[in-house]
Amino acid sequence: MLQLKKVSVKVGKKEILKDFNFEFEKGKVYAVMGPNGSGKSTLAYAIAGHPAYKLDVGSLKLDGKEIRDKKPEERAKMGIFLSFQNPLSLSGVTVFQLLRIALGKKKDPLELKNEVETTARRLKINPELISRSLNDGASGGEKKKLEMLQAAILDPKLVIFDEIDTGVDVDALKTIAEFMDGNKKGKTFIVITHYNRILHYIKPDKVLVLMEGKLVKVGGAKLAEEIEKKGYEKVMS
């Protein structure tokens, strides 16, 4: 599905991600863990095509097609979605209007409106937030739910959640995880997180651990539990 071979990423002159090799398979949930500064977000931005996080060397293929030179909008059209750590507000544009622009003429406006409202109810999003400017007056948890709503409507094949559990209370976290678990068929989820919180509610097929820009360990869900109990240094040693 998504294959990275010998990927290294520099930001400016500093190498952040080093010789990363891994293949993310269709229909699976992956947790990418690691301490601050380990390269987790760099991995996400490099996959999504952020211009400041271009591959220095290596290959990045989606369904067998090389995408390392593709622009972010081209990658999005190919089915890659990135949910940001700190979603920004967008003055004067509602989530419905944003999705209409993103989808173009793929969906009838009335059909899209109904789908947005239905998905918002499933995610327990306050109806007022749907009619306001995107993320205007929303809490951390509400912003993350709105990101989840966009991912659900756009229906990408690869969804990257960069610290979707940050600033989210337990109830919102449960709602997000349950929705994610119910909508993972045929998709690949990459959940980037420092902690094991969200992994209490959605079980990853694989856990990847990054330290100092390198992929140092791959394991099952129990690896995340071990990290939570002992910390990164003890587990890696």
C-alpha cells in the first residue's frame, strides 16, 4: 500500500528522519510512537508532501507508484489525508464549504450536507460548530472530531492522525477511537502518539517506535503497553 525505502528527510540542513524502511499495508492500523523529537511528525509531513519536509534520499510509493515528487494536493487526490496536531481555524469558511471545495462536483451539495450532519451526530459534534467558521470557538477535542469528520467524508485510503489524542478528554477520545474502529475497513490508519491513551480504545496491528530519527523497533499492541509501563529507554535497552 505505502512503501518507504531508505527514506531520509532533512529540514534545512538537519537530518531528522534517517534510513526509514517500512511498508504500511491496506486495512491495518499502525501506531507510531516515540519521545519528543524522534521524527514522528516529520514522517507524517514527508508522507503528506509538506514542502519543508522533502525526501533527501529514498523512495516513497503509494500502491506501487512513486510519489516523492508529487505535490501535497496531488497526494491528497491520490487518497492521503493528514490530520494536524493543532488544527487551525479558517475564518469565514464552514466545514461544509471546505468539503464542497475539496470534493468539487463529486457529490451533490444536498447529499453532502446530509452526510456532514449525519457524521457530526455520530461523532457527537455540537451542531453549532458545523454552521460556524471551521474550528471557531472549538475545544481541542472538538477540533479533533472535526478533523475526523473531514476524513470520513473525503474517504481517503491512507489516514494519518498526528497526535489526535493531544488535548482531548476521555469522552471525546472514546468517541474518536470508536468511530475510527468502525470505519477502518479498506483503509490504512497511521496513528502518531507519545502515549498509549488512544491505543486503549483502538488496537493497532503494528507498533513502530522511532528514536532519534530511526525506526528502532516494530511489534504488536503489547509493545505499546510495555512502553507505557517502563518508558522508552528501558524498553529499547
